[in-house]
Amino acid sequence: MLAVVLALTGCGGPPAADPSPPVPSATAPADADAMTSGIDALFLAMMVAHTEQTLEIVALGLDRATDPRIRTLIAAVRATETDELATMRGWLRDAGPSAAAAAARHDHSGHSDAAAALARLRAAAPADADRVLLDVLSRHQRTAADLARAQVAAGTSERVRDLARRIDRSRTAEVDLMAGLA
């Protein structure tokens, strides 16, 4: 399922195979579950990259948006995703060097059209900035929800799957809110 979503989102392909199992770091929490599996590390790495792009979009959106409802929504997105980003980075770090290295070998360049979307938002006339922001962010968040649903189906770590469920619900709700603001 995750492979299908990766292909649909333009992902550059799976990481190079690593025949050795991931080794938890000495600082990993004792209660860490199977979070270090390749599929879980890959999802976390993809979501870190995706979330970093989201934060770029909302930072530019806060500079460009004029509708106070949109500004409130993107400020909430920024707060939520900043917190999630810290969690995901921590889990990747705790997964140990093998998981982090496998995730780092993954080509993230094709995950989204964030660079083109940011350029489109920067180029939008002031009168169109809100509309363009809603379109750009909605598309971006839909992709995050798709990736999260794939992780719920394919992941092995219950805490990563739980995060994926929250991401799916959150991003889907944001897309619905943005549709109402458009």
C-alpha cells in the first residue's frame, strides 16, 4: 500500500536495501516498540521532509494571507506540525544509526511539488494570495493524509501508526476547512 502511495506522490523510490536489521541506539527508550522497521523509518523520514515543506508554505502564507480565518488556520497548522516534526525527528534519532541511515538514503526530491507551489504562492497577486494559498496547502495536506493512511495499513510500530492516524485525521480536517474557506 505504501509503495502505491509513494509511486502516486512521485517519490523517488525505496531506500537501498540494508541487509542488517536496524540497531536501536543506546539512548532509545526501553519501551520503544518496533518503530525501527524500515517501513516506519521511511514513513518518518518522508513525513519529516513533507512537514518541513508544509512549514515553508505556512510561513510564506502568514506573510501573504489577508483573510483572518485563513491566517488563524495556518497558524494552527504551524503549531501542530512544528510539534509533530520534533516528535518525528526524535523517533528517527532514537531508532538508531541503521534506521536513520536507511531513511537518509531515500530520495525525497519527488515527494511533492512544494518548490513549484511555493513559487506559485510567491508570484500570486495580492488579491489572489488567499485563494492560491488555500489551493497549494490543500493539495499538500491531501498528500500527507494519503501517506499517513498508507502507513496505518503497512506500518509495524503502533506508536508510528498512531501518529499516522492523527496526521490523517488532522490533514483531512484541514482540507475540509480550507474547502469551506475557498
